[in-house]
Amino acid sequence: MAPRLIICSTCKFSPTSAFNEKGETGGELLADLVEAECDRQGMSLDIVRHPCLWSCKQSCAIQLQDDERTGYHAGGFTPDQPTAAAIIDWVFAHQRTTDGDVPFAEWPQAMLGHFIARLPTIKKEKEDD
């Protein structure tokens, strides 16, 4: 499986409001912005919108899954274009690694302080012949 970026589609727009003036959740808006940034940078990435990642105290939340590298769960994002660009830049940096551990010096500034958990790779065991 190629890396997959999961974006919580139901995250609140702000700490005090679930929706913006257009009726969009913060998660929906962030997903739209991340998809647009991915297209702008010409990146091929499986982006999945998923309702509730159970990080409500740290919305907007994302999760990067990868069969071959460490994955990450992050949250507390503002649904805006600079955040979307930082997320895509960080995913690019993640994909350039062999193990998923992006050197701290390569983290986009807007990613600092947003990581919640590292997700171990679930490697499929080879079947015995």
C-alpha cells in the first residue's frame, strides 16, 4: 500500500464552532486545502476523508499510514493554506525516508508541536512455504 493521508472530516472549524459561515467543518476545509495543495505540487497521494479520528481536543486531525514506514497521527491544525502546504511538505519528506523518521531539521515550521503519536509499521509476515 502506498502512503495514505487520512483527514478527519468532522473536526470542528474552531474551538468554539463546528462549522464556518459556509457550513463547512474544519476537517472538510482542511481536506479541500490539502487536496488542492497536493495537486498544485503535482504529488500523487491517497487522501482519505474519515469521520472522527477521536482527537476532538486536538482538531483538525490527520493520520499518515504507510506499510513500509512509521506512520504518524497529528492534530491541532488550523484549516488554512499554509497548514495544508506544511502537511504536504512533511508528507514529501516522509516519503523520502526509508523508515518514516523525518529528521527534525526537515520538519516544516507549521508541523512543530502537532504530532500526537507515532504509529508502528504493521509488516505482513512472510508465509512459510
